[in-house]
Amino acid sequence: MNTVIGRRFHLTYTIQGVRKPLVRNGWSCQVPARRAMERDDEAVAVWKAEVYPQVWVCVGGRGRVTVAGVVCFKPGHLSRFFYRLTSTAPARARRKSFAWQDYRDFLDVTHLQLGGPVVWCWDNLNVHLADGLAESALEYCDWLEIYQFPSYAPDLNPQEGVWSLVKRGLANFADRQPRPPPAGHEEKAQQDPVSPPPIAAAPRPD
């Protein structure tokens, strides 16, 4: 719209400057949503009024889901995506994000999955710059080489385009606080804890 105004009237507006006259004349800056012709608005209204209230939604304060991932490329091979997922129940004294030890283990397991030397590029997240992680990288120098991306340069990181797909897959994942075991099963629950696998791999077709 700003380009059209400039070409038609030879005027220059900022984004907010274009928005204000549009709003004054009853227009919106939002892109109109595309809807299929087969859409049944009555069925949608019924679903919102009757079905949606029955859907149990996890609200804030019930826990947190943290994911770390890496995209792997090798000439002549399919790209691969490794990720590690963890969920934590709300607790003030418990760390909610990955520690540098978790990233160290992630590096090690990724190397075992790939079966060869690894050139690792990542951003300047504070935990990526931890002294303990740097010392571990020196121990892995026979197969690991690390490069840091410049600050605020997401266009250099191919994994930035993958996170949207990962978040889309986690959109319906509700991190619920585990329910207490039935009476008499507390000891068994402590002896046989259930935890998610530490790492998973998913090949990408492109």
C-alpha cells in the first residue's frame, strides 16, 4: 500500500503513517484470510459454541517444554534433524532450560548418530558460551570444530527455518503436571520412572 501511494501521489509514508488513514476510512492493514468455498460457517459456529468448551486446555503455571535441535548437512546425503525434548513441572528451584551439560551430551550423541567428524555452528546463547562447554569442546577436538554465528544474524542459521515447523508440531502438546499415583503404588512409581528418550532423529526429504 505504501508503494502504491508513493507511485500514485509521489508521497512517502511510514508504516504507521499508512495505517492511520486506512483505519480512518474503515480499512484494515491485515491480509484478508483465505477461506475455502466448502466452508460451513454454521458448523464452525456450532463447534465453537458446543465442542470447544469441552476441550481441556492446559493453562499457564503447569509446566514448561524445552527443545533443542540441530540441522545436519552433508554433500550428497539427505539433511537430518536431531532434537532433544524435555518437560519440567513448575518448581522454583529447578532449572527450566537446558544446562551446558545437556548441550555437551547433545553434541556427543549427535556425533555418535552421524558417525563422523562434526562442524558445529550455533548462535551466541549464553549457555553456548559457558566455560564448561568450551572445555568439553577441547576434549572433542579430534572430531568437533565449533563456529559461532555473529550476533543477531538469524539469516545465517538454516535451523531458524526449521523452528517454525517444530513449534507447529508442538502447538497441541500440553505439558501437564503428572497425576499422583494411586494409593499403594508410590514406591513402584519411584522405582520405575518414565522419561522421554534423550534424543530423536528425523530425516528430511529435502
